[in-house]
Amino acid sequence: MRNVDEASELTHFLSVYYGEDFDTWWGGLDQYLADDPPEDQQALVQEIDHVLADGSRTDEQLGNLLESHGFYGYLSDTPGGYRGWLEEIARRVRAHLADA
């Protein structure tokens, strides 16, 4: 399985919008949707789908993967954990693209 590399859209999204100083769980996404072009947003959805396609990853492994790409949040004790958050990010980006 291909790894998400440092030049990926997922890395850009996590490190820029969910680095050390993000304010709210959805504020970073809202800002990303306002700032980044649709083709980058589509790439983000594809990369999230790729990461989630490996159903054998535990929530802890997903958290470690996201952290290695610049994410500074903790979701292990929230409903859905990291997987649920990524699924919701992808869902919201798809909805945004459909409305554009």
C-alpha cells in the first residue's frame, strides 16, 4: 500500500490548518475550503479515502499517522476517533465540492 508522503494534500491540510494553533475542529476545515482550490480539495478526499481503505489500522495507528503529517489534535477518546473525524472531513469536502 502506498504511503501518504510529505508533499501530499493531506500533509498540507493537517500541518497548515490543524498544526499547533488551530482553534476549533471545524474552523480549520472551513478555512481550508475557503483558501484552497477545488482540485486540491478533491486530492484531499482521495488521500483520505486511501488512508481509510486500510481497515486494519487501529485508531492509535491513524493518530500516529496524522501526527507524523503535522496534526496536533487528540481524538482517541471522542466518538468515532480519528477514523470518524477523517470520514467527516471527507464528507464535508465532498458536500462543499458538490455545492460549488
